[in-house]
Amino acid sequence: MPAAPSRMLASDNLAGAHPLVLDAITRANAGHVLAYGNDDFTRRAEAAFNELFDRDVRTLFVYGGTGANVLALASMLQQAECVICTNWSHIHVDETGAPERVLGAKLLDLPCADGKLTPGQVQAAAGARGNPHHAQPGVVSLTQPTELGTLYSPAEVRAICDTAHELGLLVHMDAARIGNATAALGGNRVALRAFTVDAGVDVLSFGGTKAGIVFGEAVVWFDPRRAQRAEYLRKNVTQLHSKMRYISAQYEALLENDLFIDLGRSANAAARALYDATRHHASLGLTSPPAVNSLFPTLRDPAKSRLQEWSFFWDWDAAAHQVRWMTAWDVTASDVAAFAAGVDAVLVDAPKF
Ligand SMILES: Cc1ncc(COP(=O)(O)O)c(C=O)c1O
């Protein structure tokens, strides 16, 4: 086997933090400041979010992505309501039941082929309201980009938001990879607003951990009136960090000069390069370029295990023999070339399917 790439393609969660973020943490480390967000770093980071969305939004910082989703949903749900989401959604599959446990609310996970909900599904689910034996749909939760590496266009988000709002539902967006989505959909702040606030999203989980920060996520309410109880809910769902300045300072760095979009662009470009370098293997089934930073090739043993032992990546859908290759912001052209060389070496003598 050739030399393995210096960075694994298992997840964007595996990358280190960006140097500008680490510099910001070092700067935030000076002196004593008030805790729980009563500090200038937090005021500046909040102002940066207002600027990013070109309006006064309410932004609260939390520890992690699951916590961001739980806080967002806690502020949106009424008692006996449920959340409409897909059967692939992170809140349904990968949060160890945290939303159900903490919120005491049901998740109504709807089937989808591509990670996306449709307005028709929202309409049908909400149309079944009124039965006192069923949890009542109150919130629609979209993931952008989706868990399957697809994207909602701004028009698709708008269509879902319009349908939801007509039916009296609110819309949450889990945007753990918001830099990747923004880079793919236009690469600037106008593009970001087009698929979030301008499309009608009510509350946004704005990811940072996969985009070059050490830890911390942000929740953004586009109508601050909806966030009136959010500050209390944050502590109530265990997401209030006392030394808040360390999260806020990271977000200041991430938003400055749109660093998060640049890092999303780099990760997306690496995934595209990986696609170009491996798609000639028909058995991988890579028939269209990635929309963002993940590829879902088909690989069978022994080739799959040989490659995973050489440079680890996760299985995705075992029944479909699908694995996931995911690029982070720091994956370089030489990482991609090295990984592709390993794929070539393994597939050269693999059986053809
Ligand atoms: C779509 C999505 N939402 C949220 C998260 C945040 O999860 P965590 O709580 O592990 O930070 C992730 C992380 O993988 C994710 O992929």
C-alpha cells in the first residue's frame, strides 16, 4: 500500500482547530471577566451575528451540537407537540434520544430517499392533527446540508417554511455544517441569508465545531421575541457555559471575514477532488459530484476492510455496502492524492461488481 494520507477522511469532526481560532482563545485568556456571557467577547460575537444576518437576531452560545438542537427545539415546542424530521436526521438517529428525553417530545421521523423533507410530507403530517391520542406536530426540523450530503435549495426551504407557517408550525434548521452549505450555495452572506432567514427559518443551530473551532455551537432566533425564555432554557437544558468568553471569542474569529465560509469551501473542494480522483472505479458507484464535503461510495470486503485499516473511515449503510468519506477544512490536495492512490491499490485486484 502507498503511504496513508496524514489526515483521515472519516469525519470533519476529526480535524483540529483553525490557528485564527486558537489565537482568539489565547487573546480571550487574559485577565478576569464576568462569567456566563456577561463579557465583551460575547457582546462582540452577538453583534457579529447581527451583522451576518443583517438584522437584530438573538444568539445564544452552547457547548455542543446536540445541545444546540435541544435548546432550539425547547424554545419552539408547546406541550404535547412533536417534531417533524426525516428518518436520517441527526436529532432522530445520532443524539442518543436526547431530544426525547430532555424535551419529553416525540420525534415524527418521516422516510426520505435523499435526506430531505418535502412540503407534501409536512402537509400530510400536520393534516393528521386533531386526534387527542396523537402528539401534535408543532415544529419542522430540517438539516442543511443533510446527513446524506444533499442540500435544500433556498426555494425548497422557502416552500417548506411557507407550508409549515400556513399550518401554524415553526421551522428549525440544524446547520451543523453551515459553512459547507453556504460555500456550495453561493459562498457569501447573501447566499447564507437566502436559505435561512430569507427563506423563513425561525430558529437556526449554527455549527462551529466542524468548521474549525475547538467546541461550542450557536443558536440563532431570527425573531428575538421567540427567544424570550431561551436564556432560562439554556441553563435548564444544561447548556450554559460559565467561561462563555472562550466560546464567544471562537465565534468572533469564525465570523470575521467569513472564515467559516472559506473553511467550508476548502472542505467541499477536497471532496470534489476526491470524487474526481476515484470516480473512475465504477464499483464505487460515484455517479455525481458531491454537493458538499461527503461522498458515499459502495465498497465491499476485503477491499473495504483493507482500506479502513490503512486509513480509517466509517461504514454508512451496511445493507447497501455504503461507506462515508468526509473531508474536513484542513484536508489538502496531497491527502486526497494519497487516499486515491490507496483506493487504486486496493481496487486494482478487487472483484468487479
Ligand atoms: C447534522 C448534525 N447535527 C448536529 C451535530 C452535532 O452533534 P454533537 O452533539 O456530537 O456535536 C452533528 C455532528 O455530527 C451533525 O452531523
